[in-house]
Amino acid sequence: KRSHLSPDAVEKQATIYGASCMADAALERQKAQENTTDPYKFWDEKDFDSQFDMFSDKEQGTTAKKRYIKCYFEEWEKEHVHKKDDVSKAKFLQKYGGLEFDDIDHLEMHYKIDNLDMDYRRYSGWCVKAYTDGDAPEDWTPWYIDHKEALHYCIAAYYTKHPELNVIPIVLQDQKEVVADLATLTENSKKNIAKKPKGRSTSPTKSTKKASAPKAADAQASKKSGDDSDRCGGCGKEVGPVHKCDVCKRNMHPFCGRTIGEEGYGSAVRCPECDRSSA
């Protein structure tokens, strides 16, 4: 119908139509604001989407909406993780914004992801801004959205253990067993931390800061103890089973030993004692 119109004519028609729609909307808004006797006179799509909930039971209206999160690196993320633009940023915020999780390497650390902003790194791409309780706005920890990183496992384990938060984690078939083990380990380790005597610090160093060197005596004592399966072979603190020594198979923090092979999630980290023995 408009195939033979010139560009100027089409632009004029679009401008006139847009101005007409704005004027109609302004009139409808004015009528709605002046109407005080019949609040249900003006209906729109939202009224029908709510399925006439004004006539339903009150309990039905108070049911919290569930959120579904795919706890793995999706195909669209591979395309957008290294694109520094607003569209990619909005997509990642829609998926990860506002989620909470426990760090599986520092089990007493609880994080909440910023739902308004993200950070972009030149080589790693987009990463979420994670805050602990009491953190200042500028004091955040970056968590990368890469398939080699542990962010997806941390989120899946946390919401598997807390179904009351109405966030449903969706995992792949080969992730189910690992996520179930991490959720159990997280809960058991928190109980052990809560039983520690007061006056002893249990807060680990943040991942953005360089960890202090472990004392040799503490590391040796941790090696000899019989119930230290969930303690680091370097510093002796609580740690998850993500990184293990390739010789003695003890759990390790990635910064408490020497990484063997390619760095990333699940890589082997040789403990200092085994490293000295092999040398």
C-alpha cells in the first residue's frame, strides 16, 4: 500500500500517527485520574492477565512468583560474554541479577549479586559484582561468567539447599550429582563453623586480595589430623572439594599451592608438602 510513497511522505505519516497516539494516551490518562467513583472503568491487558484476581482467594494472590535459573554456561552467553555493549549487559543482569550464593571455596562467605550493574574485563569479559553483608558499594568481588568458573555450581548448590526462596535451579544431567554433593557439604560445613568457640576468627581473606602465607606448623598439624577431609592442605581452613592435590588428594584453595596443568574450575593444585617432596 505504501510501497510507492517517498521517504519524506512515510516519515510525515509516522510522525502524525505517533503524535495522535500520544494525544489519545494523554486523554485516557486524564480521564482515569479524574475518575474517583468507578475505579474499574478503564480496563487494559494487565487486568485480563491477572485472571480477575479481585474475585479469587487471598492466598492465591500472595503466592510468590518462582524464578528459574539455568546454572550452566548457555549458548547465547558464549556470544555475548566478550561483547562490551548495553544489550549484552542487560541480558546477563536479567539472568544473574539479585541472585545469592555461598562460596564453595570459602564456605562461610555469602554473596549477593548486584542487580543493577556489572563489570567488564578486557580478557575475561563480563563478570558479576558480588557483595557480602556490610560491604560498601565500591567493595565488591568479581565473579566471572565463564564455563570454567564455579559461579554456576555455587548458585545451583545454594538454591538446591534453599527451595523456600522460590528460585528453581536448572542443571545439566552431568551436574546433578556434583551439585547435590556441594549442597550437602555447604550445609555440613556451616554447622561445623557455627560450633567453633567464640574469639577465633573464621573469616577468610577475600578473593580480590592476596592471601597471607600459611604457617608451616598449622599445615603440618592439619595433615596429621584424622577428620580434616574438608580442610585445605595448605592453610588448614575449611574448603570445598573443587580443587585437590594431585598427589595426596587433599582439598585445596587455588592460592595455597601450585596449579598443575590448565588453570580453571576443578584444576589440580599441589599442596606445599607434596611439592617439596617431589622437588
